[in-house]
Amino acid sequence: MLNLNASAFSPDEKNKPGDDKKSKAKREDTTKMVMNLEPIADLEGEETDTTEISFPSHDLYASWDTNTAHPYNFSESFKEDSVTIILTQGEDNCFVLPYKGGLTSLFGWRKYRPHYGTDIDLETGDSVLACFDGMVRVAKYYRGYGNCVIIRHKNGLETVYGHMSKLLVESGQELSAGTLIGLGGNTGHSYGSHLHFEIRYLGQALDTQDFIDYEKGDLKSNSFVLRKSDVTSKYDLRALHTRHKNDLMARKYGSRYPAKGGVYRVRSGDTLGAIAKRSGTSIKSLCKKNGLRPTSTLRIGQRLKI
Ligand SMILES: [Zn+2]
């Protein structure tokens, strides 16, 4: 039964019957969110500067978007080699496990798509809790995530909670670790009740198991060092998958068929389709890189950029 809980969805899949147009039209003006915040006490003699009404980690993120799950581009916005993320500080800033249950699916590549979260087994109606202090950025039904809450935290992370049956918070709501945010469920792209839980930094999904000891129900450490090299080697699932595919091709066909970025010398009997397939690329890409048409005749000895 438990195995049924594994969902296989990627909220970032471009070819899903998405609702891009709708969500763009409905995109909220973020100034509205400012209005919704609790008014700051007007201190005598001190200017009330509205820019001080800030969302958690506003210095790190370019926007506060209550409609789009992941509008951030990690590679564009992360310019350092590494960053130390302070996860908890003092007693006020603690960590709470969103739900204590068995893990049914981990961070990694599924057969056809990346799985950016960790799936935690639960029953529909079980309480799902915020794991750090923060502010709710997104709380709505969102494509494959189903009923979904995304919280921006003071430590710079964002956490995502998907497939819930009921949402109990709304955008702009400030909350502390352990706040009940919704009830577990089976909405969106999900087969069987479970919580899809993600930790992201500037939009880049990270493996929650690098942060959390699920057996103990606690953080592995009070801080987390994120290196750009870790993103390349562990977290960028699409790039990893492409490299893996290229490696498999190289093993299968030898170095005769180079991976992307290499050069190939056309041999007798070659076709664009066969070269593309064996090099892990497409005819379209080969044509573009080499100024060819799909119907072009190849010459023996011709050099093709792969
Ligand atoms: Zn999942």
C-alpha cells in the first residue's frame, strides 16, 4: 500500500497542461501584500518607511510573488561559490518536522522527470506543520502540487508543502515553526495520500535529507553550507540526468560519438538521425549548430559540431 504513495510529478514540467495564462492574468500586485500586513506602530519622531515592511529574506530575493511557485533563477542570482545558511538561532527560531511519517520517495531523478522533494507518508486529514519561522508566500491549488503552501523563511530558505486536502493559511501570513498550515491529502499529481516536501534556496531545490534526520525528527546541523559545486554535482537534477545519459551513450558507442560540445567526423553510412541519437542530441540541434537542413547530404569526413 505504501508504495502507492509515490507520486511522479514535476511542477516545473513545461509540457504539462498548465495554467500560465490564467496565473499571469491573476498575478497579484505585490503592493497589496504590503497593505495586508499588520500595521507597524507609528513611533513618534521616527519616520515610517514602507520599505522597512519587509518580507523574510527580502534582501536575497528579487520579488515576492504570491502566484508563481518558483519564479527565481538560481544560477542567475547566486553569484558566490558558497553560502552558509543559518538554520536555527536561539530558542525562538527552531525547527519542527512538517510531519513525522515514513519516507516513501526521495529527492532524485524519476524515470522521466526530476523529483525535487521528499515524500512523507500520511493519512488525509493529518496535520502538516511549518518547519521554520517565516511568512506564507503561496497558498493555493498549484498544478501538480495540488493544494500547496510555500513559505519564505528568515534563514533564506523556502519550503514547499504539496498535495494537501485543506489549506489553513494564506499569503502574507506570518507564522512560527510548528504552526498548522494545512491537512495532508492526495490533491494534484499524487497517487495516495502523502506530503510532498521541498526545501529550496533561491529557487534551487535541495535534498531535504541533507538538512533533516527524519528518524530523529530534527535538523542534522544548525547551519548548512551550500556550495555551487554541490548544485552541479547533486541538486541540478536535469543537468545530472543529461550528463548521465551522455555517459551511457559514450559507454555504449565509445568515443566515436562525442557528447554535446564535441566534434564528430562523418563516416560512411552515417545519417543525421543516427549521429543525433548516439550523441544524445537532436537533429534540430545538429542542424542549427552546423547550418544544415534535416535533408542535407552528409559528406564523409565532414566535421559536425555536436
Ligand atoms: Zn513528491
